[in-house]
Amino acid sequence: MKVTLINYTNRAKEILIFSKNTRHLDDRVRFEQVIDMPEEQKNREIQYVFGTISSSLEFVNYTFLLQDVTRAFTHQLVRSRVGTSFAQQSLRVAAMDEFRYLVPDKIENDLYVNALYENTMGEIQTGYDLMLKKGADIQDARGVLPTNICTNILFGVNLRALSNLMEARLCVRAQGEFQEAAMKMRSLVLSLHPWVYPAIAGPTCVTKNYCPFKNFTECPIKKANTVLDLLPEEFGDKIAEDWSKLIEHKYSPQPMQSKEE
């Protein structure tokens, strides 16, 4: 997986400050005055921005190119439908000769299952190539391609939407690949705009000290912090530390199956 930040809003900090203060300003105040503010004053102003209504965050945008991610991942990414835009590599017009695919860690570490996985992928490639050779349209042959085939996607997102995405997808409940992609995007944004940290600090348990996934009873953070919803001031740092350790070790739980399954 490769994640590249290819575009972003210039003067992002100043735009956030200006947008939040427009209700207090008259026509004589210009954007240039915000630009000329001392940096110490800008830092105070930006703290206020991140401590109030988040509508101003929609003025700041980032564009990422995500390469060699799976179609499984992109199916999840495009569910973020507010404040986002997407352009994805097409399997309808591009023939997938010797397609690349992801082998999940748990499969790769099991010799027998990994052999089954690799053999199945090989059979899919053989069948796909033969269909094209026999005259099948690319758009029809793509139906046999696997969900874990690698693809590229261009992802545009405003800061408010990115904040919401991080709270959900940095959660240890998320699939491991999405956790990795989210961490890479987060790292790129923070390297460029470190002052954005309050908006993308981590999952909801880190940013707001509560868990929105009440049915996710197997969460190791929740098990270790039974007072998660009660004493955020005291336990906030511990929750953030617990989350960081899990992310570092790529904790990725299997989604719960229904009783029918």
C-alpha cells in the first residue's frame, strides 16, 4: 500500500481562523489581517476552532492517491459519502494481466490456508485470461476477479469528513487494511499541518472518551477501561496509550458473525 498526499488547501490554518471569526468581523477586516497575525495568536485562535462547532473544517481539503489497496478496502472507503470525492481505477476497461492481490496476515501465516489462497488466485487468473483469449469482453470477464485484487483510488476529503472517518476507521474494530490506510493519511496530514491533531487524534474513544459501538464487547480497550464513559479526564491518556499499542501491533478482530451463520 502506498498513500500520497497530492494536494491540499493553502493557508489552511488562516482559512479556519477567518471562517470561524467572520461572524464577528465587518467589511473593513480582510483575510490578509489574519495572515499577518502573530503565530502565537494564530495558535490560540486555532485552539478555539477545534473546541467549537466543526462546520469551519469543511473549508480545508486534502486529496490522497491510494495505490495497491484492495477493492475490499475501497468498497468501505466510498461509504464515507459526505464531504468526499472519489475516482477509481476501472476494471471495466483495463485488462488485469497478472493482477496483484493482498494476502491477509492471518492467511499468510498459515501454510496450508496460504497455499489454498494462492492456488485459488492462480486459478482465477488462468480462467480470466482464458476468457479474454476466447473473446469475452473485459467488462464481463471482470466478474470473476477477487475482492482482494489491488487497485488505485483518488480520494478527496474535507477536514470535517476526515475527522469523522478517523474516529470510525482508526478504531480497532475496523479492518486491518483500513486501519493502516487511515494511519498513513493521518501521518501525512500531521506532517504538513501538525496543528490539525485535535481533529484526527484517534478513534472516538480517544477523541471523545466514549465508544459509539456499544455492541462491540470484545474491544480490548473497553475491557481494560471499564469506566470509559464515566471519568474521561482521568482515563483519557490511558485510553490513548492503549489504542496506540494495539494499532502498532495491527490488532484486527474478526467481525462478529450472526447466530444464523
